[in-house]
Amino acid sequence: MIGGKVLEARPPPPGTPDSGPVADDGLLRAESTAELADVLGQVGLALQGIQAGEGTIGKLTKDPAVFEALLVLLKNSNDAVVTGKDTLASLQRDADAIKRVPILGGYVEDPYRILVRTRAEKNVQYFAEDELFEPGRAVLTAAGREKLDRAAGWAKGLNHSGSEVVVAAYADPKKGDPRSALETTRQQSEAVVDYLKGQHGVQKMGWWSSRKVTPLGMGTQSLVQNDQKLPPARVEVMVFVPQG
């Protein structure tokens, strides 16, 4: 309405007679634009109606009770929004906590799905916690790095198509707090994965492809039962190779 001339081309609604492509030398149906004087006249009429108490806005300006009720409604709505935000934040914190409980889904993936694979051959090496780490920590020792150097060569020898590497760390259920054990084993599994990938490239399948390497902190939970007598605090390096 104010300024330079503007031409706006708008397609008609789908399914209407004019909704198809325009033929060569065809004509477009035009609509007149609103004149500034007409718009200002309509605004003036609307303001007169408000001043006279007509319509919803007019009643709001003339009736103090309605105005006060609106203020109460807005305040209650604002309080509800604030409460809702707090509730959502609380739910998010709970969801983040649940993600770190292995039996409820794992902080990476479902441990059952990762560790129980009936269509894959499981190749595994076990290490007691004190063979790899400083006591109760996720810091690899010099002797631990040497053991992982040998494990990396073994894992790379199983570099078959579709294979995956999983590193699961377990804590002794008779020692320490289960929550801190979960966090410690998570950090230990990640430390082993970082070393195997960073120092030996166990994830590499060739020049352009790679395989999945998953860290899994199990805390004091042992989802897979083994006949072997294993140390309760341990790290398992597994290579799953698809069969069939």
C-alpha cells in the first residue's frame, strides 16, 4: 500500500478449474488491491466500535470485571507454563538417567540386543580389571596397554564383512555403590574402545569402510551367563561375525 509497486502471483487452490498450467499467451485473473484510504476507513470504524463497547475487545475495555478476569486467566496460564517447563525439565533429567541404566536400554543401545546374537559367531577375550586399569579407575596402565596391543591384532584378524566389535566392562557386585560402578564401567569401556580405535584402527575395514565398535558399561549387571569362572570385575573384548 505504501512504497513501490509490487506484483504477487499466487496459484489457485488445487482442484479448481484454473489450477492447471497456464498456456502460452494465456491471461492471469487479477484481483484488485486494497486502497490505503479504504483500509484506514475500516480501521476507523473498528475503533469506533471498540469505543462504543461493541464486540469482544469493546466489552473488554468497558467492563472492568471482564478485564480483571482476563488478567487472572493470563496469570494462571503463565504459572502453568512455568510449571510445565519445570515438569518437562524433570522428565528430561529422568529420561537421561534411565538411558544410563543398562537393563532399561543402555546409554548406547539395548545390551540384550548387543550381547545376545544367535546369528553371529562370538569371539571373545577376557581381562580382569586390574590387568588393564589402575584400581577402581578408567586409566589404562602400561601393562594394560600392552595387553590391548595384542588384543587389537587378534580383533583385526577377525576383520570379516559385517563383523562388529563390542567392549563390555563389568564391576564386582560385592564392592562399591552400583551407581558409581555403572559410571566407572562406562568410562572403562570407552577408554578401551578409544585405545583400540585410536592406536590400532580396529574399526577400519579397508580404505573406505569401517565397522561398528561399541563400548558398553554394564555396572554390576551380567546379562550373559558363562560357564567359565570369570573375574567379577573384568573387561570383555568381543568380535561378532555374522553366520549364514
